Amino acid sequence: MIILCALLLALSGEVLFAQAPPLHVEYVLPKQMLFTGETARCILRVSFEQSFVREHLLPIVQRRTSLPFLLKTPFDNKALPGWHWLPSPAPSSGPTLAVDDAVVTVAPSPAVVRNGTRHAVVDIERRFRITQAGRVILPRARLICASTSGFETDFLGQRTPRDRTEVEVIAPAVELEVLPPPSLGRPAEFRGAIGRFTLHARADKTSAHVGDVVILSIDITGSGDMAALAPPTLGASPAFHLLGTRVELSPDMLIQHHELRVLDTTATVLPECALVSFDPDAEPPAYRRLVAPRIAIQLLAASAPTVLDAPSVHAGGMGPAAVAPLSSVDEALSDAPLAPAPWTTLALCTLPWGFAAALGLKRYVAARRLRDGGRRAARRATGLAIRALARGGDPGAILITWLAARLRLEPALVLGPELRERLHHASVPAELGVRVQRMVEATLAARWGAAAPLTRAPAEALILEMEAAMPAMEPTP
């Protein structure tokens, strides 16, 4: 009887030990109240008793790992509405374990004490942002491992598990509260940049002549998602014309290269570059306007073209002393080849004229395009926009692109606070300009979840109404 009770106690202890192993997994989120578009960190923390792992756990996946765990996580789950998981750099060294379908290196953390026993700790960190306001759920994660009650030595002298039991430990789901950026105090220049950023400016030259091209580079670093960042706007300057902008993107930096043509010598600094962002880590969270340091530049008048001096009749063999005797000329003529055929002479004579005509035609076409100033593209924009809406394109993006074409502006200038003033100068009625400004602001607000997305019907109606006012917007060439 005593032996039977002891056996039952041992078996029950074995089952309880298999059901509640010294393993623990949990989410650690530094912030559980976020703003839409804010980049946040999520840490999945695993703690375990090292002696238990060494004496009772079996490999769970076929690939070799230093920790015999399999973690099933919601990371990179594209089915979660509003969630965007961002790439996170892995530690250069540390233990390895299986996370979803990959073997990853994890970062060790300081040990903790649970139930009087020292546990080792490893962290799996991911960055994310949420674009949907409201209460959202971070689904649970599961740690799966295979355990055995002990090992035996077989007849070959090898250590084999006595049994195999699959164990699952759950990290409970976490509820997050996501708020849109506050509308109170929101600057008109705000385009959805959420985070703490810094701007640094540099130029490829400190002096330039009229007609030269200066490259102004803006380096943006910070805590936000660079891939989703609306680039900062470049201020207007009558001394420069923006030819184009090239963007370089990395996980922790965005670089803009602005190519500026020098038009005159009235400026002493390069144009201003500003970024309006919402800093969720400030106390209290607040909007900030960041301006890159202005770069001084010396602008010079266009250099005069070089005029080649005509050769002197007394230099280089053209003076009287260089004239050959008549006998020498006769000898040279006697040895000269026959004259070319008439058609060859005609071709050689007309070739420069043909080249000059082609060059003149090219310059005429370029001058005509310059005089056109984008009017042809502007006239075609409405038809292309209506067809794009009919094909199911994004109404907000189509509206902004159409406005840029019709006003003959860079798309970034359409998103700026001076849009209403530009519409006023284009003779757009004040009431219509107000509605256009509001619709563009609503389109931007929809990007970070603060408003409903723009639909086809109001976008198409506004485009057609603006088209009716278009003759007043296009000056006669």
C-alpha cells in the first residue's frame, strides 16, 4: 500500500511538472497608450530555469538552435488590421531559437528570480506602428517545447529520452489604446510625421554662378518610421529653381538630395527646409517645427563666354616669309589626288546645313516646351484623373496629383499651407479654394487614421468643378 501511494505521488508530480514547467513568456511594452503612426517597441520576454532546459527539454525543430524553443508570434502577421511590423536589427551575438519560420539570434537580459529559482532571460524585440485609432489587441504568443521526465542509457550506451511530452506556454494578449494626434494646435504644415526627428543640411558647394546646379542634401534621423515619413518641404526662393529631388532611404535615416538651379545673385543662403512633426515622447506630447540649419552660399554672375582670338596673318606660317615658291606649288599640285566627284562635293556642302537645321529644330521644340510651361500636361490631367478614378485608383492621391498638374506645381507644394494662397493667385473663387484646402487636409488626415478616406464621388465632383474654373487659371501664352 505504501509503495502504491508513493508511486501515485511520483506520477502525479511528474504530470504536474510536465504541465507547469519552469518556463515563462510575456509581452513587455514600454507604452500601452500610443498615437496613430507612432513607432513603438514590443518585447517578447522568455525566462527559463537553465537546469530544467538542460535536463528535460528535447529539440523541437529540425534546425539546430542553442535554445530548444519554438515561438509562435503575431509578428509580421499581415492579417492584423492597422498593424505595421517594421524591420528590427538582430543582435550580433547571443543565443538562438526558432521564431515562427526562422532561426533568430536573441538578446540576453539580466536574470530574474521566480518562485525562489533563478531564471535566465532572453528578449525578442520588434518595432511596430498602428494606423488605426481605437482599442486594438496584440494577439497572444505561444512558446512550444518538447520535454521528457528523464533520460535512460540504451544498450549502445547512448542517452535516450524516457518519454516525450509537448508543452505549450502562453503569453497573454495585450490591449493597446491608440489615439489620433490632437487636432488642437495642429499646424497647417503637419503631414503626419510622428516621432522625434533631427535635420541636418549640407551642400556640395559654397559658391556658384548663375546657371549652375547646387545640390542641397537634407539628412533626417529619428525614432519614427522613415519609410512612412512624408519628406520635409523645401522653402521657395526666387534665386533658385528646384529641378528635382532624389531620396535615399535606410531603416534609421532618410536623405533628400535637392537639385537647385541658380537663377540670380539675390540670395545669400540656400532655401529653408522644415519638418513639422508630432513628438509623442515630449511632456506633454506636442507639435514641433524643425528647421535644418541654413547654409550660406556666394552667388556670382554668369561667367562670360570665352572668345577665341583670330590667328594673326604673320604667325603660324601665314606671313609672307612662309609663302612657298611657285615651283614647289606646281610640284605639290602634280602629286595631288584627283578632285572629288561633284555629288561628293554637294553632299559635303549640304551636310553642315542639315546639321544646323536639325539643331535649330531641336532648339525650337525645347523653346516651345519652355513657353508652354506645362500647359499641355495640365490640359490632359483632367481626363487622365477621371479615367484613373473609374479604374478604382486612390481618390486622395489622384486629387493631389491632379492639383499639382493643373497648378503646374511640385506635388509637395500642393500639400503645403500656402495652397489656398496659390489658388487665390490662380483666380480660383474663394469659396471653392476653401473646399479644396479642406479636402486636401482631410486626405492627409486619413493617412494617419484621423479621418475617413476620400471616396470617388466627392473627388470627381471637385475635379470637374475646378475644371470649369480652369480657363481663369491658365494665363494666355
